[in-house]
Amino acid sequence: MASQAHAGSLGHLNAPVAPTRSDPAFSGLLHSATVEFLSSLQLLAERARFLTGADGVAIALEEHDKFVYRATAGSSFETGTPADKSKAPITRCLATAKPSVVSSHTSQAQTAKAAIPIAEHGQVVGFFELCASRVAFSDEEVDVVSSLSEMVKTAITHMRAAESAHQSIAEVAAQSIPETVAPLSWHAEATAEPEPKAQPPAPTDSSPLTVHVCQSCGFPISDNRQLCVECERKPGAPKPAVPQMLAAEQDPSWIETHGFTLASLLITGLVIAIIYWLR
């Protein structure tokens, strides 16, 4: 089936990537793509729950001939567990590739469940599953989740592209990068490796470390300060001496301080006037 072929491309979500010589340089790219893919699914599940008011929402994707929850929002589902395809809305959704909504009534509560397919080329590769403690889900709510399923398909397409790129890079690297160490034959003569030269000890600075402290409370401070910030704020605390070079400097004028703001306001007003005049 075509859906089984789709599922194989996302099988790495259950198992680590096989090590290759290209992994030190490129495995991080596939890891980042996987994290972004799962994050996108989680955001879409949260969005579906917000728009429908459901108690729980889950996104299940087909992996190795079964559907596994890859994103959940609410307390009704658990990420990483397989979905029960025998449940009424899921069975009908997989068979018809169309949304399925069921309701159950008891003397104590009412429960509504829905399954909205994620289909590619007529084959279901996943589905949204929703549940709520009410009579049913409306057609508008089902349509909203169906539009979110298109975004899931886009995320799946990007994930497959990342997998394909990683596989191509690994194959090219395996063919072009030579082995750095030649295998040792069983009859090769062992050669003694030269002993590493002793490295001279690194010079150490034996000068004591000077720590400057506040003259009032003894708290460690910078070497160019006399009091800590808290002591400077106390009433009657001596003001730190201002360097003569800084004391000789004059305060900037009001225009120098606010010149940039005035120029920005003038330019903004001119742009608004031009736009209004063009209209």
C-alpha cells in the first residue's frame, strides 16, 4: 500500500539514526529537523484543542504499519503510544479517508469523539483524534481541524526532505571520504610507538589575588569602586569621587540629547503627510 511507503520515511522517530562517517558534520541537521517537526505537530495539536474546545487532542502518524501518537494536548492521550484502530471513529476514518464523528450517551455523562484524516494521494498517513464531554463536534469544528491537517502534511513533506538530504549526504561521504586508518594485517610487524615527550609544566601565577571590598559593609566590589551599590544608596553615604576628566565634561544640551527623537518625529510626520496627499 502507498501508506506503508509513507510510514517508512518517518520510522526514525522511534529509533536513533544509524551512525555514518558523515554524522559528526551532518547528524545535527537531521536532529534539528526532527525537533522542529515534532514541535510543529505539538503546536497544531494545541491549536486544534483551542479552536474546538476539546478535552483532548492527539495527532497520530503511520509508522511501520501502525499509528503512533506523536503530539498530544490534554489528558486523554499519551505521546509515543499506538492508537487503537478498532475504535469507532478511527476505523471509519481510515476506511473512508473522511472525518468521522461519534457520540455516546450514558446516564452519567455524554462523550463526543472525532477522527479527522491526514491524507496524501488518497491514502491516510495519519489523523487527528479529538474527545470532549459533550453531545458532538460541530461541522465547523471538523472543518477547522481538517484545515490544520493540511499543515501537518506540509510538516511531513519537510521532514522527508530533511531525511532524504541526510541520506544523500551520507552516501556521498561514504564514497568520497577515505578511511583515515588502514587495517592492520595479522602478519604485520608491530612497531613500537614513540613515547610522547614530556611537556614542561605550565607556568603558574603565584601572585596573590586581590579582592576589593566595600569600605562600609565589606561586600566584594570592583577595583574602581569604594562602596557597593546598596551602601551608595543609603542616606549620608559619601559620594564616589568623579574623575577630573569626566568632571570637566559639560552635560549635553537638550537638542543633542533629543535630536534623534525630533528628527524621527519630523520624518514620520513628513511620510504621513505624503501618504495622505497621495490618497
